Amino acid sequence: MTAAMDSGWPRLELEFALDVRGDAALVRAEADRRRDLVDSLTGTVERRFGALAGPIPVRALVDAAVNLAIGLATRRVIDPKVTADGLVDLARALLGGGGAVQGTAPPP
């Protein structure tokens, strides 16, 4: 995930979002694209893991993870020390994989 955050794509996405925020058609298209991404990832998680036990629907978990990933990538534009380790650990715990990523420590 760190490679993706370092690719320059998060900065491009952020600049694009800020630039087009006044264009209703582009904002709607971007929102639709994000919803399609969440739908696709939700289907993948459901196929891979089946119905997950718990009070939170899979789609809500996926939507939260996408939002967290976008936030982390945006933070990394400013601070290159920001990592996705916590998000990866959270996803593993929620999907039943448990445990922290080997060799990582909790954030200070």
C-alpha cells in the first residue's frame, strides 16, 4: 500500500477534487466512481470471506476502509512517515486474520 501512496496518484486525486468541486457533473462522476469502487471491493470481500459475522455490514466496513486509505494517502502527501500499517492491521483483525503486521509497531 505504501508504494501506491508514494506514486503521486493521491496528490493528483486531491488536486483534481479541489479543482472540480464547483463542477456538479464532475463531482457526481467522481462520487459514482467511488461508489463503484466500494461496490466492487465489497463483492470481492464477500466472495473471498463469505458473510462476516458482526453488527456492521461488509459494505460499511469496505467504505470505511476506502475512506481511511484515502485519508492516509492524503496525510502521506504532507508527511512521508505516515504508513498504512494500522489500516492493514485493522483489516486483518476485522476479516479474522488477527495479529499485527510482522515487524511493525503501533503509532507513537
